[in-house]
Amino acid sequence: MPEFNLTDEQWCFLDLLMRAREKGAHRLNRMEILHSPSLPQHAALKLTFAALTMPKEIVTMIGQHDFAITDAGVSLYNLRFGKGQKPAKPSQIADHVICLPDLSQSARQ
């Protein structure tokens, strides 16, 4: 895997993407991040800029506003934050930044 020198903001954005993926959302919309009431505006701008400057090998842009993590991005995240063979567990901060689906009802059925 090529070496990527990501900024802290880019790692945070990867964490958001991983949490979204874990919750069943495979895309993040930059407008949702920009207009998140729980994020200070400067943080929303930094995250959005980080998303726009991510290497295309690890994050792809879909249309004008949506981002998706690639398999290489998942591998990179797990390599950095995982423990041995155990995949990394993304933080739950994304639950407060973006609207993620609640799959608890479908899990009970």
C-alpha cells in the first residue's frame, strides 16, 4: 500500500466515513457536514476541505457532494487504528455530526 501523509483533519474524516459505513451509510454528503448544527463552523470547513483533498485512492467523490471510502481507505484506517488482525473501531463522534441510520429496529426482526 502506498504511504499517505494525511492531516489530522483527513484522519478525522476517514473516521467519520468508517462510522457511517459501520451504521450502513456508504456515502457522506459534504453539505450535511457543512451545515451540521453540532459542529463549529471552522471545524466543518476544515473537515470539508479535508474531504476535498483526500487522495482518490482512499476516498472517492460521487457526484458533486457525496464521498465514499474505498477498500484501500478501509485498509489504511484499520492499519493505523486497528489492533493486530482486529479491525479498528471508529469513534462515535459521527453520530453527533451527521445523521446516520438507526438499524436497531431491523436488527430485532
